[in-house]
Amino acid sequence: MQFMIAKKIELLKTQLLKLENNMGFDLDGWKGATIVILERIFGENYTGIKLINKIQNKVTDLRALNGYYSNNIENCKQQGKEIIEASITELETLGLPEKKDIDSDGINISLTQNQTVNVNFILSVLEDELTKNQLEEVKKLVEIDEPKSAKRKKIIEKIGGFGKDVASNILANILLNPSMWG
């Protein structure tokens, strides 16, 4: 997971370096590339994307009146820099965001590696391998209000108590399902 975060931070730092380019800097090109990267990392509703979209280079050309010409490209670059730096800080501090999708065929959980596991499929495997009472015991452990690590330990102990082959059978049935491999 840390490797994935480091790669995403590396992409964002590349965008920061592009802001330092004074010759031929293309604000619209930079914005487009940055939005693609931010969408990939944080999702399309990320606030940073909206802020990038608001960055505009305003050119004032009054040379005919008083010889004055200006643009705010440096302000645009500064705004972009601050948004990217905030995004990097967010990744370093909070890690990758969890992505969740809901599908009409059941609940889907999208993992940060962009893999989707259909919860109904997992439940059907559990129903095939466990008795109703065993399944209810596992469901109760999943629903208790405890830290994930404590729940995990209890679930492992509970499934292990059902018999030495139960956990292996559950895992084998999950891995043998063709939908798990694309």
C-alpha cells in the first residue's frame, strides 16, 4: 500500500515540476493532465479537481492605451502548486481514499487497487461452507463495534473453530470462481 501511495505522490510531484517551467508553459495542458491524475487517485468528485478547473489565466492587454500588458500566469502556477501540495499532504497523512460502488445486483466493494468483489458472491461461498448457526456467528462478529484488527482475530478464531478444512474450503471456492480473475 505504501508503494502505491509513493507512486501517486511521484506523479503529483511531476506535475509540481511542470509548474516551474517558464518557457512554453501550457496552463490548459497542465490542468488537463493534473485532473486526469487527481481523478485516478481521489475520484472524480475530489475538491482539488474543482479548484484546478477554476484556475484561469487572465490576460490584460492595454498596450494601445498605456503600453500596459499583464497576465496572472504566476498566480495560476501558485494556485496549482498549493492544490497539488495539499493533495500530496493528504496522501501522506490519510493514505489512499476508500472507493465504494453500489451495484443493483448486490453490494460491491471497490478496493484501492481497482478490483471489485461482489459481497453476494462471498456470502454465497460462506453459505455453502457454513451451517446457518455458524454463518450467524460470523455475521455477529463482523457487525460488532470493535477495531478491525480485533474483529479480524475473532473471525479467524471462530472460523478455525469450525474445523481445520473450513477456512481452506472457503478460500478455495473464492479463488476458483472465474469472476475473481477478470
